[in-house]
Amino acid sequence: MANLPANLHITYQLQYRKCGKASCGTCKKGPGHGPYWYAYWREGSKLRSGYVGKVQPAGVPQSVVARAEARLALIRVGA
């Protein structure tokens, strides 16, 4: 898990990731491994990210979780 900054605005997203192995059936037949939570924030002009894990981060509002899950639903159906 990444060390997240305490004093900056953090945006959370659920994402699937491809492992890159040619023989991986999960990546071949679907969107990839996951979903995993990632955090995004800015340090100056640079966008930074960090892996959070499979479990929803503490303190994330339900509206953010619902939006992230709705976005994943679109990815699963290929829209």
C-alpha cells in the first residue's frame, strides 16, 4: 500500500490491471485482474498514484464508491 499524503486532495478509483503474461486466461478473457483501489493526487504539476489494495479505503464517501463501481460496470460490458 502506498504512503498517501495527508494534506492533499486524493481521488480514488477502482481499476483492473493486466499482468502481461501471454498465458494468463484472466487477462485474455476479461478486463484483467482486480478490481483494485488506486489513489491519485497532485504534487505540484505531477500526477502521482499509489496502490491502495482490494479493500475499500477508510473514509471514502459512498458516492465515490458508487461512481467507481458504476464505471467498472461499463468496462465489464465493453461499453
